[in-house]
Amino acid sequence: MQVSVETTSGLGRKMTIQIPSDEIESEISKKLKDLSNRVRIDGFRPGKAPLKVIKQRYDGQVRQQVLEEVIQKSLNEAIVQENIRMAGGAPHIEPKNIAPGENLEFFATFEVYPEIELATLDDTEIEKQTSEVVDQDVDNLIEKLQVQHVTWDSVERPAKEEDQVIINFVGKIDGVAFEGGAAESTPLVLGSNMMIEGFEAQIIGASSGENRTIQVTFPEDYGNAELAGKQADFEIEINSVSEPKLPELNEDFVKSFGIMSGDLSELKKDIRENMQRELAEKIKKDIKNKILEVLVEKNNVEIPRALIDSEISTLVQQLSEQKNQALPSDEELEKAATSRVKTGLLVAEVIRVNKLEANQDKIEEILQNVASTYDDADKFIESYRQNKNAMQSVESFALEETVVDFLLSQVKVKQKPASFDEIMNQ
């Protein structure tokens, strides 16, 4: 087998492979002989048909099969022989000469992975936020839980902000009702900003049984292009006005969250633990994103087009499976795919160069963290250990964390205290 490789572009390669004709013909003869012992030909006993007859009938079919097998086998051997790291899917194969009795020659075109020389990060400083959950954070969340379980008491007074009104309304543009602009018995909390700007503010002060006509202008970037930027009149009927009533922090409220003791301090303890866990995960995610951004910014890498196209297909598939998720533009998809591929290439190179691997302690730590949200943590962990795919996912995540830890050890990390809300609302 003769092999030559030429560069067609930055990462593009064209490999020419030549196989001596006697190897091809020998393999064809071998398969024809094997076939003669198995096929049934009219006029001959099973396995007794002359090789000449077999050749006349099956030579074309066998030859095609042999050529396909030899091309694939020789291509795999050539890739190993030339120490080529091929990127993307199967290469494009183009036969140059497959004539019987002549040397087989074909081209294979493909892209290779880039050679990466990782930049040093020791002159880099990144900021890591630090925080703790304090009593006020817990109290704030309990207040939000109360709001989520609010009830409404009817009142005989004009509506004010934070009241709930039940309304019927009809929207018109130039005196003509438009599609989607009418509804009946619709609950609306004033100040919630659920409606377009100006709608709720013009209902404040209205009483039950009152009718009002208000004017609003749809935003220029409104989702419905037929309404965007247009002024509309809404005829509104106020059916009722109610004020919010928060539930008391009593045993019944606590029990509604699964704390059967009804003890508020126990609920607060559970809430604090969950908040602390969420906070730790958010801080870890933020610092991971920062260090990977630094890695990408510091290293210029040529990226195989095949990998970008493959990643775009993956992104489109993922987004298409999400309900009500509009696909980004081609430019946005290209940018996102390029970033993900580049990050993946660099992370893989960090692992390879530094011989990183996820140790068992890191794997156990991740398992314990995941299991901590379940009632029977030991049972959960055991089920994970028995699931090969689940454990592979944990090991992959552990290796990713090992990479992040290694990269962070290469830079200067500046601690920045922040509140729970500041970190969680970023």
C-alpha cells in the first residue's frame, strides 16, 4: 500500500492511497472460491459448480464488495500509519482507478484536529464571588412563598396597586376589534406588568361594576408584527376588585411544605440548606464559566468546519425539542457552535497535556451532592452505581470539575463578597 498526504487548506487534507492489483484480485478469487462451495447453480450439484461459472455470474458483485472492504480497511490502516487525527465524520471517498487488473487508487478528503499549543494563564486574574445565606435571605424567601399562596378577599373600594381585578375587555384599532384582543373573566394583578405598558396603570382607581376605555400603544418590537407600534383602545369592564391576603405563618402553612411537625424553625432549616446548596452551585457555575472564557480568549485555535456543522445540527435538534423555543439566526447558531467546539477542543487538550483524570474522591463528592436532595440518599447512590450510563455522566462531570480546578490553580483568584440575591439574580 502506497500512501501520500497533502494539505488542501489549513486543516484540510487529501490522502491518496494505492493498492497493488494482485492484492485485489487475490481477495476476489478467495471470495469466489468460498462462494462456489455454498451457492446452488442449476445443472450442478450444491458446491460443485465450476469456478468459471461462479466467476461469470458473481464476479461483478464480489468485486464491488471487495473494493468497498479494501478501501475501508486500507483507509483505516493509512490513518494509523500516518498518525492522523481525523476530525468530523466519515471522509469523502473518491475512487480514481478501480479498473480490473490495475492498481486500485482512490482519494480521501477530510479535516484534521488542530495542533494546539496552550497559552499560559499565570498573568490572569479572575474574580470569584463569595457569600453565605443569612437569616434575612431565608425570611425573604418565606415571604415569597406566602405570596405564592396568597388568597384574595373582595373589597368595595377603588382598585389600587397589588389588588387583583377580574375584567372583561375588547381591544380595537381604528374602531375594529383585532384577533387575540378580547377576553372575559380574566384575573389581573395590578402592578404585575403582565399586560403591555400603560394597561394596568389606567385601571387603578376603578371600582367593581365600572366600565373604562383606555388607550395603549403596542411596543415597536411586539411579537405580533401586525400590532407592533400601533395604538389600541381597550373597552374594559371591571367585574370585581380583591385585595391580597397572605397566609399566616402557622402550622398549616408549614405542613403544606411537607414539614409534618408544623415547626416553622424546621422549615427555615430546610430552606436555608436548599438555598446554601443553590448558592454554592451558582458560584461554582459562574467561576467555571469565567475560567473557560479565559481559556478560550487566551488561545487562538483553528476549528474544523466539520465539527462546527455537527455542533450546529446538535443545537438545532436540542432547540427543536423545546416547546415554544424559537430557533436563533444562522449567525447566532454559528457563533454558539463555534464557541462550544473551541471550548471542547481546548479542554480536551488541557486533559491530554496534563494527564488529568477524575479521582474517586471527586466522583464520590458529586454523588453525595446529587443524593443530598433525596430522602433516601444511600438508595439513590446505589441505583446510580448500578447504572452504567449514569456513572459515565458523573465521571464526565467529575473530570470537567477537575479541569476547572486545575485551570483555577494557574490564575490569580480574587475573592469578592456579595449577597445571596446579587449572586442568584445575575
